[in-house]
Amino acid sequence: MLIANYGYKDGSGEYFITLDTDKCDGCGKCVEVCPASVLEVIPNEFDIEDGNIMGVRDEHRHKLKYSCAPCKPTTGDIEPPCVTACLSQAITHFLSSAKGQVL
Amino acid sequence: MAKKEFWRWPEYRHTVEGIDPQNGKVISGGVDIGSVSSKTVIMVDGEVFAQSVMRTGSSSPDSAERTMNWALEDTGVTLKDIHYVVGTGYGRVNIPFAQKAITEIACHGRGASFMWGPSVRTVLDMGGQDCKAIRVDERGKVQNFLMNDKCAAGTGRGMEVFADLLSVPIQEVGDRSFAVKEEPQAVSSTCVVFAKSEAVGLLRSGWSKDEVLAAYCQAMAHRVVDLLNRVGVEKEFVITGGIAKNIGIVKRVEKELGIQALKPDQWRDDPRFDPMLAGAVGAALFAKVLYERSQG
Amino acid sequence: MITAGIDFGARNVKVVILEDGKIAARGTALTGFDLKIAAKEASEMALKAAKLKLDEITHITETGIGQGSVEFAADSVSEVGANAKAGVKLLPSARTIIDVGAEEARAVKCNESGAMEDFVVNERCAAGAGAFVEAMSRALEVELEQMGPMSLKATEAVPMNAQCTVFAESEVVSLIHAQTPKANIACAIHDAIAERVISMVRRLGITEDVLLVGGLAYDVGFVDSMKRGLGVEVHVPEFPEYVSAYGAALIARERAKE
């Protein structure tokens, strides 16, 4: 079992993309739908025996706040495309502002 | 005249006595190219044999070569003698002589489990430009991790900015942050830029440098504890990375968590346990496994 | 009727006095460490220019960080509310108003009557605010006022990877060491902050016309990067840093009439 959290927490709030690698089968559907090309399918380096898993590209890891922003509208409960595309429900997003409300 | 720098920690190399690489079956190498420091560990049959820690230069391949050559200096071992090298850290894909690159999260987990023992469950790595909270199982395999590399808050670089602002050598920050009558309120800004302005305001209103350091160490401790709580903290707990040498942060993190970090000071007597090395140690361990597997 | 708006910014306090709905005077002072003193200085400057006394003002509305710190203000309004009101008054076709100040950036989507429909704020992170350009100008050793004109002379796009102000400082120093022309670095700095501001605004969806206000709107390099990044025309009013104070004064006028 491995839970991977990519994201940040800064003065303005926090935002994480959480991936459950047990559920992820490396199908790559999330990679296709991501408008900012944030995601990629990579060999599972955490367990050399295992196959492929989804991951956040190195160049996006430190800027998810900006890369993912267009998929996080300020109003309405709209699911980001990567979450919708994942049939095994391996991806979740968490976003909250500094004032504590979950957006 | 060049501005005096207060943030440099000493670069060093070390060879462990009593290990003869000529008799070893597997010589493996781990190279960790971080944003601030570059580390190499050479292992003989899975035991640390030689190591070096240097400042990262402007190019990753060059930094990798320098730290590897320095680790090998006067050991009688050359790069050709090493059976397998794994690269890790942010410059891991740019190491010309590495056979494989492995994410630093896997290497830190593995390395910490080796260095501090299989009872380690939670690893907090505070590097130069990022902060990672990692949960591992008894084999050092990662179970849950969180990585925060968006900003300098909670990283070694953030601490360096403060040491520089106050003209305090980085090695003295920890001790000086406890030279206060009572613990002041933590600096409230997370952002290092705004925390700096806040510190300037505090100094102007009569706070001593030590008090400002205490307030900042506390703010950093809050921040990393927040991150740790997101992955969950389980004993045993260790801190790796350059910040592990700063007791001003370590003790405050321990206090807030109510858990002692495992053997935080052992590196002072035995350089094999330098907490900055965890990533490189993990990489060298992976290199050994990968080499053995390639031999069938 | 005479009303006034006072805007407490992180760097400067701004005051706008309205006489029968028209701007009679502006005043400003450094925010410093005491908001009361700054508010007094800025309002005295504006009152002097308008040849008025404080008690001649019917209603004062405040906005910004220091709400509640001056007794002479009757009430307050949010910055985004003030920006929506003032933005549509200045440019009736404006529907998205982006405000980049020293320590915060915010954007508001509004309707034709200047009522706020949605907003987004970036605060407590210097990388998305004017403080970023300030820090970069120090690293580049270029006067803040020169950053804009210099940026427009750039000949080549240079990528900047750091998203944090502290890391970006080191990156600028490496670019200087690599003999990168300063104009190209200045442009990279403006593109970097514009990209962050734009990603925030995209959460609202970008509805034209776009009006850019706040202190950083004086920086022609930043405005140019915003235009290129958004791919639409970006309008900048005269005195962009007084827009929130102006909006507060307009709201003061509405409230006084009620």
C-alpha cells in the first residue's frame, strides 16, 4: 500500500493531490485528460517489483497551486477531469484556504 | 569586499576504518544531488565505506562527479570498481555515471530505516529546498508520503535566509534559539519574505536576535508538524536532512509532537549517521539490490 | 455631498475624496507600523488638496488590511467589493478586475452595475504579489521603477522555474552569472508573476473587459506580460493604486444617500 500526496501548504492555504497506488492500475486515462499535462505514468520506484503508477511530473510538483488552478473553479462542486477519468477512484484532491474553509 | 555568508555548513569527506573494499563482493554507490547539497555514499556489501558532502554547483553532472571523486579520494577504489550507482535527489536524472535514478522519497525512507533501524515508521526530511513527511514499514518501504517543495518556508533555505538576516552562523542557530528567558510567540507569517519583514519589525521593537531566532524556529516547527500530521505520525520517528542538525527545530518539533526523535545526535560521534546522508545511503542500498538482481 | 474612501494597503494608505461623485483629491502615506498615523497623514494630504476639513465629509468608508483602526470611518467594504464598484465606474465595460498590490493579489468578476459576482484572492505568499517584483529588483540590482521599461527591451524569453520568491532570488543571481542580459531577466520576472496571477484569475474564468489595478499596474513590464499571458486587451486606469479607495468612496456615497 502506498499513498502519495503531491502539493503544498503555504500562507495562502493548502492543496494536495492524493494518489492511492493500490487502486491505481497505471492505465493513464488521467494523463490524457489533464489540461495542464501535470500527470504522467511512471515506473513504480517505491517498489521495484511493481509495474507502473501515475505520478505528478517533477516540473509541476512545486507549482501545483498554479498548474491545477484552472480546474478548481471558485464556485460549484465541480470534479477535476483527472478524478472523473479515474475509474478506480485512485485520485482525490484536497484544497483549503488559509481561513480554513474547504473549497 | 564580498558579503560575509552566514549560512554555509562545512563540506567534508570520510572513510570508515576497518573495511577492505578489495575483499567486498558488491561495491555500490548512492549519489544524492539536492538543490543545495550533493552527497555520495559508497557501500561495501551493504555497509557504509566512504562518503562526501558538498555544496551543489550550478550543474548537476559536475556536482555529481565532484562529490563522487571526493568520496573515493585515497580509498583505493575508482569509479570503475563500483558495480552499480543509483542517483537520487532533484538532480537525479542528470548523473552521467548512474545506472538508475530513483525518487528521493523512496531513498530517504530506505536510508532512514537502515541508519536508525527497522523500528523507524515516520521520517521527516527537511532538505535545502523541500520538506517531506514519509511513513515507512519495517523494511523501509514507503507507505505514505507528502512532499512540499513549493516554497522556502520549512526548508533549510528558509532557515539560511533568517541566519543571514540576523548575521548568525547557521551552526549557532539552534543553541542561540534556546538562549531566551521564555519562549516567545512564533513568527506568524509562513512566507519567508513576509516573515523577514515581521522579524525586522520585532528587532525594531526591541527583541533580541535570540528571541527572533526562537520565534522563527518555532514557526518552522509548527509548519512541519502540520505536514507530518497529514501523513500521520507513528513511533519511531526520525528527522533527516540538513535541518536535523539544528536542535532549535528538532527539539521544538519533538515537543509539539510529544515524541522524541530517535537518536538525533548520533551523527556527532559517528559520521556514518550524518542525517544529511539518508537519501544517498538509501540510493546505495537500492544499487546493491539492483546489481545483485542483474547478476541473477 | 462629500464622501471619502480610505484604503489600507500593505505598503501605502490611500485616501480619495469625492465631491458630488467626482474625485476632488487624493492622498497617500506609507503604511509603516502605525495605521492610525498613516491614515491621519494620508487624509490630511487629501483634505489639504481639496481645501476641506474632516467634519465636512458626510461619510467615510474604509477598506484594506486595517479595517476598524480609525474612528472617523463610518463603515467598511471588502477590497473586492470596492474594486468592482470603482472598476465599472472607470470602465463601464469592465467585467474582470485584477488588483495586484504589494502583498496580495485579488480578482473580482462583476456585472454592469459594479456588483460583485465572484472573487478570488492570493494572500500571504509573496510570489503572487508586488513584493515579488521588489525582491527581484533588489537581486537584479535595478531600481524598481526601471524594471518595467527595462523588461520591454527584452530580446529573448528566459524561463524561470522557481515559484517561491526566495528560490527565485537565487535563480536571478545564477542568470546574472550566466551573463543573461538584465532586460531578459526582468522580462522573465514579469512573465513569472503574471503567469501566477493569471492562473488565479482563471479560476473565475476570464470575462472581458479586463481592468488591471493596484500598485503593480504602474509597472509597464508587468502589464505587457499580463496582456501576452491572457491573450486579451488589458486596460489600466489612471492612478491604478487608488482604485480601491475610490471604490470605497463611491460606496460611502451610496450608503450616505440611504
